[in-house]
Amino acid sequence: MAHGDPIHPSAPEGGAAAVARVDLHVHSRYSDRPSEWILRRVGAPECYTEPEMIWDRARAAGMRFVAITDHNEIKGALELQARHPGEVILGEEITTYFPENGCKMHILAWGLTEALHQELQGARGDIVELAAWLRAKGVLHAVAHPFYQNNARLTLDQFEKLILLFKHFEGLNGARDPLISALAVEILRALTPETLAHLADRHGIVPAFGEPHVKFLTGGSDDHSSVFIARAWTETPAAADPAEFLAHVRAGRCAFGGRAGSPLTLSHGVYNIAYLYYSDKLKRGSRGGHELMVKVFENFVAGRDPARFSFGARVRYAARKLVRRRRSARERDLSLSAQIASLFRDDGFRRGLDGDLAKSEEAEVRSFRIASRIVNRLSYTFLRRVIEKAAEGNIVDCLQAVSALGPIALGAAPYFVAFKHHSKNRALMAEAGRRFLGREPEELARRRRAWFTDTLQDVNGVSHTIEQICRVATHVGADIEVIVSKSRLAPTDFPLQNFPPMGEFPLKEYAGLEIAFPPLLDILEHCWRRGFSEIVASTPGPVGLAGVLAGKLLGLRTAGIYHTDFPQYVRVLTEDEAMGALTGKYMEWFYGLVDTVFVPSEAYRLLLLDRGLPAEKLRLMPRGIDCAGFSPEKRDPRFWEMFGANGGVRFLYVGRVSKEKNLAVLAEAWARLRAEFPAATLALVGDGPWLAEMRRRLAGQGAIFTGFLSGEALARAYASSDAFVFPSTTDTFGNVVLEAQASGLPAIVTDVGGPRELVRDGETGLVVPGQDAAALHAAMR
């Protein structure tokens, strides 16, 4: 039998199973010191599982014998052995340390006695001494979850020492990141006698067992919640009793099987412990009225609709409500409990929940879908309240709505902690792959990017740039996926993942633009499942922020693109310097979160440097256009005749028709020019909230409004014009300027922002002062 290869169970003629399976890593209520922050915070123990429940669930799952491995304790195993003599393996998960830096390690041991357990407590302070003691006493043992950072101190030199000190390793842990197990197994199976000789010479440790390069691998669920018992196991040939099973494992006649963990299994386990803790407190006589909440929690951890109760439960709950104080409509509106109750009465919410629950048979997945829907809906509801009350100037109600967001975040905390927890070992594992295998694990080495944006298929330069780059990236085989949150979206010719928003907030100052509230938990789970290596945020809105937060929780590289000068936009649109300054502070905070900031021009690199971002974080973003698509050869003398133009000089503007593009200055300059040259034509290509205003200002002055153009029509519009004018002082780059130049047009731009870097003043166009209609008029004439 190859070490670690799966054994397929079969039933020989005698009827007894040809293999024996045991979950060799399980915890009972005697593991009572939680490592998870959320459990410590509420005062809950690490585990609530009764030893007898472990017996019932392990045997029901087909385990031949039952092991319990509590932290530095064997009371649970002894209790179970007394009830089921000859069927229980006395185990323990021993906490020990590397003396040089206090690195905490866990060693699984099996076949103990009460006397051995008491004796090993004095030997476990030093991992080297512990390994020698276990060998001397003949206690079977294995290193648990080898690459897991118990206290963030494990180094690769210490992992090399583990290889020299131990024969057995846990090859599959049912609660940890699959990569922890997979990488350890790959490294251990690649060991050679030469490697071991080199390591022994380097560390001065001589292995005290034969064939030290051959490692034996075990498996166990590492269950703390009773939910995932026997999801991972160790398998051997048939064994008549625990002693024979352990003899097989000692000799390496064993393999691991089952499934590794995920953030959903870890968080589900935490929720289950919290549920057991809460229900236990209720039984012990805490104040009444909580029975329904316990039932909701019970349904949740079981992956059932939390709002489905028996008729009797509903009657009892209704009776309690009759004796409670009546609350005002305002209190109900701002009450978290009232909003939760309202949520479960919402038919649309219930239908969506039923659809989610029908998609998966796994309790942890169903519970996640329930939690995600509840958290997303409640967060949006109260955030909307915050915005509405702030707009009304009602500070008291605004703060009350804000306060409701705290409990919502706390309720979802196990998921955030679990995703962070599962990703915290990635740097160590990447280094381990390079040292032991000569390469990083594929999952860590691949370049798979998620590109988050709050705008797509909209009339703006950011949307156009994203679509253009993604088409090129897909064409050359780059692994990239655009992630958005839109209520309406047309099909695309590049990979796209849309998360329908929980709601959208219209911006009064920016007509046609809505800010979406994306489902953060769903986005986080998607990023983990897809295995992205990098997060790119094109916008600092809610979707971009969700992407950056997901990247931080998952330990991924993050990059932001400074596409838009939002502080300047806000100043122009609101005519409020304080709002512009506040937006600037937010932008500094947002771009301070990411590892790299791509800026479109030198002007904005200097601007961000001045605002405090470090120089090493800033990089110029390469940009370009399709020169075959935009060319003077596209010129069509009759193109503008379709729009009623005469034969005069034709000026062209292409872009969003909005106030922040400085179009009021263009209208003023054009009025002056038109008075001098009545045959001249100004064509505006694009759409936007200021379209009606520009029509009014330019009425009767030879202006043409084409609306949105793209493709060949846009290329002909450029090439069939005589000059390009772009008065914006808020653009960070100005891709339309490049398109105009490629089409053979001289360009007139301002001296503020990115477009000025695209024009050689007096050669390829003219650079004029911003906000100066007289200067723009002089350049155009």
C-alpha cells in the first residue's frame, strides 16, 4: 500500500469490512479554551460536544472505532471508554513549543493511559524533548496540521526540524485550508535520503527512526462543533481492536480520506458552538423570552429557514408579545429586532431564501446563504436609514440607525474571521513551495485577477477603459474576471460576474448614476472559491471597496486605479469646498488600503504624492488605443452632412455631457467664435445629465448633438472633423484625446489634469488655461 493512497472499502465473504476507518482528530467539551476570538468574546468554551455524541455520530458515519483528542486532556476519552470498552482510542492533542521562539505546535497522540497522560504534561514544554519522550514510551503520535500557524511564529527552519523529529504527520485536516494539507503531503512525499541527510547535518538532529525520508500520513476532522465529525479520517486494513488499528498506523499501513475544511465549515462550527452556548445558558435559567431566538438559531445552524416554526412555538411567541410594552412606529422603524421580524414576513425575501436553500445539501453552505441574505438586507436597510436621516438633519435617528450596523457586523463576524483565518498561512506556504519543491504551489503562483468596478456599460471613460482592456486581456489569454453589482447588464464578450445589488442609491448631483450596495459576503465567498491571486479596484465606490476588503481578508495582492478625480468632481457638482475636501480624505484612505496605485498621468502621480501616498506605491498606468480603429483614413467628407452641417470648420467634443467636464466654458467660448465665424460647426458626441442644458446654451449656434456613438461611426466622426476641443479640468487622462490624435486632429486641452501630458503645445495641439473662456476662444480661432 502506498503511503497516503486512498483505500477503497469492500466487504469480503465473511461480511466484515476489509478496512477500518477512524476519525483520529476530534474534540469534546473537555477542550474548553477557545482559540477563536468571537468565542472568547462571548465567554463560550471551544467545544460543547458530549463524548457520547461523538460516539453516535462517528459510528453512524461508518467509523470502526472512536477517538477523542482533546487539548492536553483525556477526560472525554476516558468517559467514553468506560461506556464502550474495547471500542475507544484514548487520544490527546498536545500543545508544545519550539524553545527558540515560543512557536506553538500541536502533536496528536493515541493509545495513551492515565499515567502516560499525567507524565507527558511535564515533557511537553519543549518539542524536542516531547518527541524523544513519546518515542521512548512507545506512544503513537503525529504532527497536526503541519503548516498551520498556531501563534504566527512557525518558520521553515522549524518545519525542517519537524521532518527530522517525527515520522507521522496529519495529511488531511478536515477543518483547515485544503492547501495546508495538500502542500505538506506533496513536500513530505518528495523527500529523499539525500534531503534528510542534508537537513540532519544542517540542524544537528539525527532522526531516531528508520527510513526518515518516508513519512506516514493520517487524517482527522479536527471537529469542535459536532457538525463535521468523520468528514475526514484515517483508513487501515481491517482491525479487530484499537490496538491492531494503531499498529497498522504505526507501521504505515494507513491512508487518509475525506474532505478538507473551508471558511464555511470553520464559521459554521463557530456558529454551532455559539448556539449550544446560548441554549445552554437559557436552560440554566437566564431570563425568559429567548426560546424563539434559540429556535431561530437552531434552524440557522441546521441550514433550514430560520423563520419556520411549529404552530405551538408561534402561539407561545404571540402570547408573550401581548404582554410586552407597545412600541411607537418610530421605535419599530429603527429597531433591529423589528426589522428582522419584518424581513421574515417579506414574501420576496422568503422566496429568494427558499431558492438558495434548494441549491445545496450541505448545512454549512445553506447556513451561509441564509446569513448572507439576512446580513445584506439588514445592512442595506439601516444604511439607507442613515442616509435618509442624515439628509433630513435628524442626527439622533441617524446615530440610532448607525448603531444597528454594529450588531449586524458582529453577527457576521465568524465569516469574516474564518475567511481571514483560512488565508493567513499563504505567505509561509509560498515560501515553503519555493524551498522544498523549487516552485510555489500552483494555487499561489497563478495570476488570476478579479477586477472590481462600480461602473460598466455606462457613458464614461472608466467604463470604456475597462471594457477595452478586458477584451484585449481575454484575447491574449489573461485570466481576468470583471466583478460588478448592477441591476441591469447587457451580455459581454469577456468574463464577467454580476452580483445583483441589495439596493441602489441615486446621486442627485450626478443624474443617471446610481451607487449600488453589493452583497459583501457573497463577493467574499466567490473570491475565495475562484482562487484569485490579485484584486484590482477601478473605482472607490461600494463595489471597489468590497473588492479591496475581500482582498485584505483573503491575503491577496490589491491594486487600485485612480481613474477619476472625485474630489474635484464633487467640488464642481456641489459647489461645496468642504464636501470636496471630505471626498479627498476618503480617497486618501481608500487608496492607502491597496498595495499598488496605478495613476494615469504624471500630474496625478505628483498630486497623490502631495496627498501623502508613498512613492513606491504609485505606478503609471500604461494606456493606448487601437490605431487601426482610429485613423485619418476614416475621414468621410459627407459624414457631418447627415447631421445638417455645412462646409465650415468642424470642431469636435467627445465625452460625457456633464457639468464637471467644464462645458459651460466651452459654450461661452463657442458663442464668441460663432459670432466671428458663423459657418463653423461644433459637434458634441456623447450623452449625459447636462445634455438639455447644452442644447439650451448652444441653440441656434451651429451645434450638433449626435448622442452616443461607438465603433466605426465614432471613428468617422473623429476623422471627418478638423479640430478636437476638450475643456475638462477634472480628467485624469483623456483617452478621447488619444483617439482624436490618432485620427489626425490637433487637440485643444487645458493645463489642468492629465490630458495636457498628451499634447505637445504648439505642435500636436494647444494647451490653454482651465476655466478661461477667452483663452479657449483664442485657441479655437
